[in-house]
Amino acid sequence: MRRLSTQDADFQQQFAALLAFETVNDPALLNTVDQIIEQVKAHGNAHVLALTQQFDQHPAQHFDQLELSQDALKQAFEQLKPEVRQALELAAERIRNFHQKQNQPDWQYTDALGNVLGQKVTPLDRVGIYVPGGKASYPSSVLMNAIPAVVAGVREIIMVVPAPKGELNSLVLAAAHLAGVHRVITIGGAQAVAALAYGTQTIPKVDKITGPGNRYVAAAKRAVFGQVGIDMIAGPSEILVYAEGDNNPEWLAMDLLSQAEHDEVAQSIFITPDATLLEQVAQAIDEHLQDLPRADTAKTSLQNRGALVLVKDREQAIELINQVAAEHLELSMDQPEDMLPFIRHAGAIFMGRYSPEAIGDYCAGPNHVLPTSGTARFSSPLGVYDFQKRSSIIYCSADGAKTLAQAADVLAQQEGLDAHARSARYRSE
């Protein structure tokens, strides 16, 4: 794991190189995804089934064999071990409670001219949720994507999840039951995204697609954006841990490893003004890598994209934190609230020494679908508002129209749009 110091002459060049990452910019990848999308648009179920048999080696011979019944989801939930069911229910309850506070009501007001202006909030009709499948078990991803949609009032939630060789994770299906997913179809990859975006003979078009996937899924989501909405183009998972004062290096090391074990291109960055703590964390990482089940993945991640950064003071750390705009930011320090006003860019901010990112992944309550690759500069966590749209309300009174129409008439003429001007003028006359 590389060590950097802000005192190095070429620090900024090294740091910028560390952050550089292109999620989906491979021409060959994009071409393959475009071809898959066009074939799904042309042939629907038949091509989705063929690709599912090819890529996932799924044993299904007919498309309807790819969809799971609600009874199958319920059975998966009921067969969970009691402690697992309780943990899943706790997570679902906390996620639901948090997101219910995001619901926004309609609002209106009457201005001085007697015009009624306002906003109408309407849930999307139908959304698609992509959930990684196969060996992966991400019930938390199901809860984080589906529950905000349910809270928002979405009428139909269609979940797609790949099932290599027909194998499915029962915990994922149990989470779908608990969250209130309406349909589950065992397809994945770019073909699943295309099916959701354009529809097939049995899969209706959705209004928005959310959820993480591999680079083919990310490329497909980018390709269909405009036809449907998407949550984001998700990059590799990332964490930035800032620590000062009295800290346990074992805790910090494990927080960094919690992201590094995700995949080889995940990113873990540690920033501190304490050189001794930096070395202690580095040593703790090396020790824990000796018995970590996913040590090979974590090692590759840390070697390629990880860094231990020594800064002069807190002010320098804040500059770097805002430069990174990390998906997950931990502030492991006394009184982290003092630092909070200066943090401009971060997906989720974990305050204090007892708030590890791992709790946020599962059961804290706020959403774990977060902006990555620096997009926290302009993006927000997934939430209820992502499953709703807002319509403006404009209700002019007769007297109000006279005043406003005169101004609109003048402005329309200045823009050379005579029909606009006349449309307004008729009301003023």
C-alpha cells in the first residue's frame, strides 16, 4: 500500500493519479453492450433467454421459467434461520423509518396577484431494480433499492437478478419478499437492463432502473439513459478514513479492508496528521491480511488503488477530503461535528469512532447506494426522491394573468417568438 505525504514535491500529481479511474469507457465493451441492447429490442424474450442460457448457463428452456413466484419469495423468507430473519427485519425497519422522513408533500401558495403556484409530487409508475446474483449475496442491496421505492409509492417494482446455472441466493429472495418487490426475474447483464428499458413480450418497460452491477450493467445503464432514468453509473466501492487523536489502529485497518475486499479496483484511502498512527494502521493491515478470507482481492485493491496519506494538519486533510469526494467518509476523531461544516463533498459521512462504514452498509438506515468516483461533487445518495417526480402547478387568476401576460408579451417579443407574445397578450386584453 503506497505511502504519500503532502510534503512531497510531486504530491498533487501522485494523488490525482491515484484518483483517476474510468468506469465504462472501453470502446469494445460499449460496442458489445450496444449490440445486446439492439438484439433485445428486436427479439425481446427470445434473445434475453438465449443470452441467459449462454452467459449464465441457466437451465431454463422457456422464458416463463425465469420468473419466480411470490410464494417462492415467501418460502425463502420463512426458511431463514431465526437470527438471520431478525437481522434482516431490523435492517428493513430502520431503512424504512429513515426513508419515510424523505417523503415530500404537495405544496401550494397564493401570491399577491391571486395566482396559485405550487408543486405536485407523484411516484413513478414502475421501476426496475438490478441486484447482483450468483455467488454474491447482497440482500442489503435489495432492501436499499426497493424500500425507498415502496415508501415513495411506486406501483410496480420489478427486480432482476442473475442466477448462474439456475442457482439463487435464498437471502436475496427473502429480502425481496420483505421489501415488497412485485416481480423477480432471474436474468442479468446488459440484456436485463435492455429488457427493463425497452420491454419484452412479458416484461413491461420501466420508468427508472437502479442498482449496482458489473461493468456490462454499468455500460448498459449509461446506454439506455434517456429512454429511462437511472440512479447513477456506479464505479468501484471506495472509502476515505480520516483519523486524529486517540484511535485504535485495528479498527481503522479493518475499516479500510472492508472496502478493499469488495473487488480488485475498490479504493481505500487513509489520511492522518499522525505519522505514528499511520505506521500502526499499515502494520495492522498487513497482520489482518494474513487471515482474511478475501485477502487476495484486498491485497490487489490496496496495492493498485490504496494509499496511506500523511498531512500537515486538519486543514490540509479537509482539502484532500473535498478533492476526493468519496463514497464513504469516516471521521474518526473527537467532536467530528466540528469538522462537518467544512466537508462539501461526500456520499455518506460516518461520524466518530463508533460509526464504521459497515454498519451503514446494512442497518443504520440511510441508503448505501452512494455516488462514487468523485460524483459526490454533484450527486446524492439514493432515496425516496429518486422514485418520485415533481410537477409545477400554475393557476393564474384573471387579474394576475393581466399583469403577468404584459411582462410575458414584452419578453416574448424580445426573443422573436410572436405566437408566445400573442398567447400572453390575449389574456391581458
